[in-house]
Amino acid sequence: MVVSVIHSQISATELTVRPGYSEARLAVDVVNYGDRQASFHVLLSVTGEEGQPQQRWYRLTPMTSSKVPVGTHSTYTVDIFDTPLVGFVGIANITIRIISPELQSEERHVMRLRVEPGIDTVPFKLEVLDQTIQDYPGETIEIPIRIHNASRYPLPLTLSCPVLDSWLMENSPTHLNLRPNRWHEATLLAQIPADLSHSHSRAYPFQIVAADENGNQATAAGSVDVLPLGHFELSVEQTALTIPSPLQWWPNWRSNSVQTQLHLHNHSNLTDTLRVRTSWLQQRDREDVPLDGQVTLVPDAVQLAPGQIQAVETTIQVKRPWVGWVKRLLIEIQASTDRANLDLKNDTETVQVTVVPVLPRWLQFLALLLFGGAIALLWYVHTYGQQHRQLVSSVQLNGLGTQVISGSSDQTIRRWRVNRGRLRPEGKTIRLDKAVRVLEYRPVDNNQIAVGLENGEIQLWDLLKGANQPRRTLVNQTGQTRELDDRVMALATTADARHLFSGYGSGLVSQWYIGQDSLPNANERPLRELVIPDLAIYDMALVGPEEEGVAIAGRYNKLFLWPWAKDGVESKEFSIPYPPGGQDDYITGLDTADQTPFRLATADNQGRLMLWDVESCMDQGDDCRVIDQWQPTPESPIRDVALSANGCYLTSVSDDGQVTLWPLTRQGRRQTKHLDGIRIKHLKTGLNSVDIKQLDSRLLIVSGADNKRVSLYSHRNISACQ
């Protein structure tokens, strides 16, 4: 018994078609029952078609078949729109053949097609073989057609194309003499105008008309798509400008702007919208971009037709300083198109703007002699109000990298705005009555901060309301280690901003509930407490995907892990084997990354950096694994470390003034080509705190130093975590 490797089924065994009025649709379902991938071809034939002129009387979708796996269904749709035999009306037997070259097999079905009388037709049929033609201006195109003479007599025809009449070439055929009962092919020749203003980039629908001597006509439609050709161009009337213009010998503070024109040229056949934007450029080692400078473009977006030129009025306004040297600012003007079909030549221009102070130099010299003392005093007051007056003990970037908070021994907390790679004072300075040891943002919304003070208090401040008093104050007031002067050395807040952990110089660790639903309570007590004898805590960090552990470090190079809420059950802390040290040896910094919560970075005052994987030891079953360790400056203590959120970058600060960046691999080791790190900055003062934030294309690093300053550094992203 022969088993067919092709299984097929048709949706109907009898269909009706009325040419010109209705079509008939047939679905063919094919299943590959062979032993290999195979393709299928579906062919329709009619009894009596031998000797008949070939014609298109059905459409097959899809037209071709790709190879399909064993057991896969393939469905084909057949649309019958015309009689299979010229002039035939009645019932015809249609054979459907399903052929697979790979399986060397074929299956057939027979159906009946009822052909009813259709629309009266002319004795000839016209078809455009290539209905969509694409080419560039100036090029010659060919429009292939074919015509069928269904009569039994020779037939003279006249060809025309009204839409493309001006494009048709002289040698394009206009008269044909058709032999009876045959298909005839011809090619019309046309040339797209080379003038771009007369050959816009768009579709030009056309219709070929064939007419006989009796007035019968047949038409066929197509389209010529003229492709984009040419370019756009930006030009600037003046690339060197001066404010004021013209120069003046006498002070005139009102003259603070200058005008010029930009010109946008469309040297193409495409209508498009060009947009213009400007940006200030910083010259090397200079930051001359004014805070209150602006460039106004009218309009900043222009729709240009082919061959059109449009002027853009450009006004550059800079608030001129009263005194100082002449400043030369650079403005980059860049044009762009909504579509990238064509080239935009000279798309970027640089304009130099010379800004002259309000007071001429001779008048500045005189004013300097008269008001030098007053200016110096104002400068001192301005500088004094924007900087800390004692060493900066703690800094942190917010989650978006747009703001910085800093705490100092001068009993103040200052807020800074990140603006073009610089720190700008923002908001009111928070003044306290004790030195700030540590602070950090509330993880949710960054709208509050927690502050650990020299006297053992923890204060929660609301940044949005600008209050003069803290929202809450947390103080350990009872028990064996509750001394008001027990310094708060470390703070760690859970990601949901519900729990705060505080570490003290006495070795006490407290857990507080600080959720939004909690209310200030004068007798508030911690939820949990842990006392580690003889340990002066220096830093803490939350570890684990659920932040179920707290890493605690401090004096004698001691490092502990407290699984405070593993599986909802409290556990006892345990020691992580760290290189031993004496009473003068401290682990000074800890940090983890949000996206690699088991990766722990440590730093100590012996100049040692270490990266740990604490996943294996969270249950106290195995030892914590050291991923990498090194001593970049053994003679200089490292005071703090910070990991980027994805764990790809580590930054450290040390007593010798070094701010260093360490790109890491995906496994958490130093990259081979950066084993010695990347020196970001070398200051002449000791550094106490550091934080890092990775943006789309830059790394932001902020540090706090003994010289009372908060500094921000920007560095390009490196291919880390590879």
C-alpha cells in the first residue's frame, strides 16, 4: 500500500465566477507528511486550454513556497477573477495540482467552475507588465505592456499616455497592428525631466490608453516613482559676531544681543522639513558658556519645496558682564532633516561670538581702583556662602544624577544642582547644632534625607517643604550602650524606604521603622538592635536581592554579616574572614550595587581594596568568596568606595588626594587593561567620601574633601562588564 507523503484538502468542489462582477475564492490546505523539509507549488489547469492564448485568470497567494518542516500546514488562497478560456461561458473542469520537488510527489483535486456572462469587453485587452517603475530625474524609463487581440482579424491600435505625454520620447511606439488571436508586447519609452523643480520626488500615477478605429478602448494603470535626488545645505551669513555691534566707547548695558541670518537651501527634488538647533561649545580648559545666554531662531523649523531658499533670523543674546576680559564664545548651529533620504551638506556651522564687557577697559581700570575693596568683599561673601567652612564628611548623588547633598563638620547640610558638569548651590542651607558624620537620600523619590550626627542623633529632613526643623529625630535613650555622644558613623536605608539601619562608634547597630505611615514618637525605640563588642563601626551596606543582610565593618579590620531578616527569621551575625589588623586598622568603606546585590566592595586604611561575593555565605554555610583584591597605594589609607548601580564601576578616594575609577568585568574583577585604575583627579588634600552615578553616556563622580570643598567629575562611559 502506497502512503502519500502529501496530504491536501480544498475548501470547495464547485465555484461560480462572473468576470467583471464577482470573483471566486478557493483555499488549499497542504500538510507535509514526508521525512524532510519540503516546498510546494500549486498549479491550476482547465480542460481544453491547449492552443488557447495564455492569460491570467487566477491569483495565487502566496505565489511561491518556502521549505516547511515535517508536519507543518501550508495554506494557499486562489482567487479566480476571469474565464479560463477566452470567450468561454458555462461549466469547466479545473484540475488543482499540488507538487513537491523535494518529496518528488504530487496530489490532484478536480473541481467544477461555473462561468457566467461578464461585462461586455472590447475585443482586445491591455496590461502593464511593470506597474511600479522607480528611477531618478534625467533617466530614461521603460514601460513594458502587452495587448491581446481576441478577434479573428488583424487590429490596428493607437497608444497614448495622457499623464506622461510630455515625458514620452519620439521613438516610443504610438501605433500597433495586432495579429489575430495573439498576445503582443511593446515598450513605451519616457524620460523623467532632469530639472529637479519639474520632477518632484513622488509617485506619478499614469494610465496607458489603447484605442481602435471603432472607438473601443482598453486601459491599464501604473505608477512612476521619482526617487529623491540632490541635497540640502546650511549657510551662515556671518560666522564672527560681536556684542555690542558696533563697538561702543561708552557704557551701554542695554546692548546685549546681535542678529544674523541662516540660510537653508533645498537643492533637491524632495519637499522636506529642515530643523535648526543650537548649542554652546566649551573651549578647551575653559567654561565660557554664560548661564543666561540664549539663541533664538525664527523659525526653527522650515518646510522647503524643491529649489526653495529660506532665511532663519537668528538672535544671540548674552548678558554682558560689567567688567572683565573680552570673552569669545562658540555656538554650534546644526541643521537636520525629518527624513534621511538625502545628504545634508554643511549641516554644522560654528559661530564665534565676542562679548565685550559693559565698561571699557580704561573705565574698568578706574573702577578697579575705586571699588576694588568692595568687589573683594562681595566676592568673599559670595564664596563663603557657597562652600562649607570645615571638612566635608559625607556626599551623595540622587537617583537621577541631578542633585548632590553634602554634610560637614561645620554643622551644615548643603544641596547642589548638577548643571553642565558643575555643581551649583541649590536651596536653603540646613543648619544644625552638631557636626554631620553621615547622610543619605531616602531611596524613594529622594525627597527626604537621613542625617547622622556627632552626638548620636539621627534626623530625618524633608527637602520639599523647606522646613526649619527635622521631620523626625531618632535617639537611643535607654540600655547599656545609649550615650548621647555615641557618634552615628553609618546609615543604610532599604530600597522601599521603610527601614533605616544606623551604626555607632560603640559597636551598636539599630534598625528603625521610618515608613510614611509612621508617626514621630518622643519615646520611639528601634525595631531590632545588635551590639558587637569592641567594634567601632565605620560603615554599613545592605546586601542580597531582598536586602536581607547588613554588612558591618570597622576597627581591627573586622567585617560582619548580619542576616537580619533572612526568610523572615532573625539570625545572629557572623564574621567574614578579612585580613587581620590591630587597633589602628580600620575597614573604612563598604558599598553594594543595586543590580548585583551580592557583590560587596570594601576599603581600609591600609590602602587595600577588595571585592567579595557574599551569596555563598549568606546562610553561614560557606566562606564568602573574594573576587579581587589589590593595594593601589599601600602607604595611603583609602577612605571610601562606591559602586555604580550595575556593579560595572568602582571608585575610591584616599588620603593622598586620589580620586580613582576602576572599570570591572561582568564577574566583578578589574579589567586587564585598567589594573591600575583610571586617575580621575589628584588633589592636594585628603578625601573623605565619594559617590558615583552612571548616566547614558557619562559617569558622574562626587567627592568631599578636607579642604571644605565638594567636587564633581564627569568621565565618559567605558566598555565595562564585558
